[in-house]
Amino acid sequence: MTISDRVVQIAPARAAALAAEGAVLLDVREPEEWAAGHIPGATLMPLGSLEPAGLPIGRVVVAVCRSGNRSNRAATALAGTGLDVCNLAGGMKAWAADGRPVTRDDGTSGTVA
């Protein structure tokens, strides 16, 4: 079994519940995707700039991207460093389809780019 096989895939409802319990929602998309719309309270750290040392130890990390592919790669890399991480299956597309909020930095309603 590889590390990627051990990354837990979670639904939007579970991601929201984990965030309410203090999990870090880690958006690994590019800045222009983030600007179009992101999960309120999420942290942006593009996949190409992924830095495990910049994440808090002892908190669950939920990796997020547009469709779940990049975030799964990020989750796999972070799991390899010992962090407690899971992947938002279906990414922002699934989050938005589930009726969950997507916002821009100015607080207006955002879109999934």
C-alpha cells in the first residue's frame, strides 16, 4: 500500500465539519483560480509552492483544488511528512455543487474557475 492509497477522500459535508472543528482547508490551486472563488476561511498554498513547514502541526489538513486531482497529490505529499491530511473528493466543483459557499477576497459570491 502506498501513501496515496492511504489518503482519505472526503465529501464536502465532512470537509465542512472538519473545518468547523479547526481543520485547515488548504487550497492548492493557482492564485487566479483562488481569486475567482474559494472556500471561506481557506488558506492558499499553490501546489508548486507546497511547504509543509508552513502548516500547523496537530491540526487536520483538508487539501482542496478544482477537481480533487492536484489536492490528492498535495495530500499524498503532506501525508508523507507525517501530517494528518485528507483530500476533498471532487474539489471545489463538488463543494459548489453541494450548495456550499464560494467567496472572493472582497466577500462577494465567487465561482469555481
